[in-house]
Amino acid sequence: MANNILVSGIEIEVKKKNIKNMHLSVLPPDGKVRISAPLRIKDEAIRLFAITKIGWIRKQITKFENQPRQTEREYIGGESHYVWGRRYRLEINYYNHGRNNVEIRGNRLILTVREVSSKEQREMLMTEWYRKLVKEKALELIGKWGKIIGVKAQSVQVRNMLTRWGSCNVRKVRICVNLQLAKKPVECLEYVVVHELVHLLEKGHNSIFVGYMDEYLPDWRIRKNILNGFIRDRYVK
Ligand SMILES: [Zn+2]
């Protein structure tokens, strides 16, 4: 069971489990705060526990905020870039007349740009390419899973979110997925899409929600772990 509490402006996820002691963690990649607590403990006790630890929590969050999200990219030839969980070697082509282009050939990711293009311009080109990739795949998955689950999302947005892999606006029937999913195995995007579509049936992360997930995507936990494992990997470097 999970619910969120707000302590000194910091959102903390509370998970009640069959454990003896409270456990506090600040999680990668963005410093999400979680308290695991024994089943019978009162919410007030959890809140007090969080207040006594607030200094430490803030320090941990700041650490995550100052940490680069991944190895800094320069967008020069030879760099590794990920697409759907696969690693590609970046190759830069220059043009004088023509247009910007991103293309996969074998295990090479070929960026065609003007020689004078800046790192920021190349990064933006890649970002928009990733966005298109995720949008197309997400639309396909929403179509497929919408039929299976029996819901219809009105639209999908792809955003570079810092704290979430996806979100669902139940009132506007709108789904949002994280642009960074383009770098993870496509099974991860599928998991996020199914998760958000199931929210159209059940808003909370309760047993009903988990029941739907188990029914529609029995291996969702594995996919979730892959997604989170990939995040951790980035921080090992
Ligand atoms: Zn959710």
C-alpha cells in the first residue's frame, strides 16, 4: 500500500509493509523520497519520523540534483548513444547544402549536421528525433493496448520529465510519457503505456490497479525493474 505525505514541502511516498522498523530512502535518479513503514504504524508517527530526518533528506535531494543525469555528451563522433536499449556509435556527417538528419545504419547512429553546428544544436536535433520516435511508438502501443484494456486515450505527449516515466490526466484522458524512454528497451515504454492506460480504469496504485496490471501485463514487475535498473546503471559510472 502506498500513499504520499507532504513534509516541509517535500513529497514523500509512504509504503506500508510487513516490516519491523521504518526505513527511509532517497532514490535515483531524481531524489524521490520513500519511507517504508510497518503496517500498523500511525501516519502521525511517520510524519514525525520524516521531520526529524528532513535535514538529511534535503541533503540527499541536493546531491541528486547536482549529479549529471548521464555521462555528459559532446555530440562528437565515437560517442555512445542509446536507442531502445541498444548502444550505437555516433558518427557525424557534415553538409553544406541539405538538411539536418538522424539515421541508424547498422550499429551506427549518424547525425548529419552543419559543421558549424553547436553542441546544443546537435543535442536539440537528437532530442527531437527521440521525441518523434517515442511518440510514434507510444501511439502504436496506445492503439494496441487501448483495444485490449477497453479504454481510449485522447492524446499522448512526450516530455523530458525529471521525476516520472509517465503520467495520466484522467480528466482530460491524456497520457504523457518520458522522452528518456527512447533510450530504454521498448518493453519499458510498453510497461509505462499500459500503466498509464490502466489509470483510466483505476486512479490509485491500489490492489485493484495491481490486479489489472497482473491481468494485462503479467511481467510488468520485470519491466519496471529493468527500467529502474537502467537508471541505477547510469549512476554507477
Ligand atoms: Zn501510476
